[in-house]
Amino acid sequence: SDRDTHEQFSDKLRFIFIELPSFTKEEAECVTDFDRWIYVLKNMETLNRMPFKARKSVFEKLEKIVDIASLSKEERVKYDESIKVYRDSLVTMEFAEQKGRAEGLAEGMAKGMAKGKAEGKAEGKAEERRIIAGQLKRMGMSFDAIREVTGLSDSEIDAL
């Protein structure tokens, strides 16, 4: 609201005015994040290092923004170019990793399918030998003959 008329300026916007000179706390006295923000904003021009960054990553980001904002035009162009190269490299690496994962997955699936198929065939052949051995056993054929025809052991034939 307006300071003199106390009329609301807008029901959509809310303004809060902070008198920075009235904030007199020292760095060690800042307990809340609000205190820390006000301290940093008030003392930004005189700070040699960014306080509180060990406590909150947002203060690390603020330090980076301040450092970038203080670059000369030429330094800023070089910085922007290096960021572009970094981001391009990052995207290229991420794409290569995704492609590698997809290729590895496809290769792994193909090998797994082939192995599964081979194991299935082997299991099918073993089952077929057991069926034949069972039929030969019921027909009264000797264990020696069944073993020779099917390749099964005496214990496997006996279990049928």
C-alpha cells in the first residue's frame, strides 16, 4: 500500500521495501537465510569473498553471478564462448553415452536371446531324449541299449 494514503497499489503485485542501511547485523549475527540475503545484498560491493556459501549452494551461485557481472566486455565474450563450448561438449558427451547405452542394450539383448534360444534347444533335446528313453523302457529294452540310444545315465533312466 501507499505509505501516505495506505491505498493498495495492486491486488496482483506485492512490494516489500527493505531499508538496507537499517540492517546493522554483522556476518556472525546472521542466523536466518533472510538475514544472510540482506547481509550479502547490503555488503556485496565490499565483500572479498562470498559469506555463507558453505551453508547454502544458493550463495555459491550468487557468487558466480557477481563474478560474471564484473567481467569486462571482452572477458564476458570469452566467458560466453567458453560456456558455449562447454555446453556443446556436454551435449555431445551425453548423446554419445545414450547412443552407447542403446547399442550396448541392443547387443546384450541379442546375446541374451541367442543364449536363451540355445539353452531352450538344449533343454528341448534333453527332454526329447528322456521321452524316448521312457518309451524304450516301457517297451522292455535293456538299460544298456537305452543308454546307448539316448546318452542318458542309468540313474536318469531309472528315474523315468
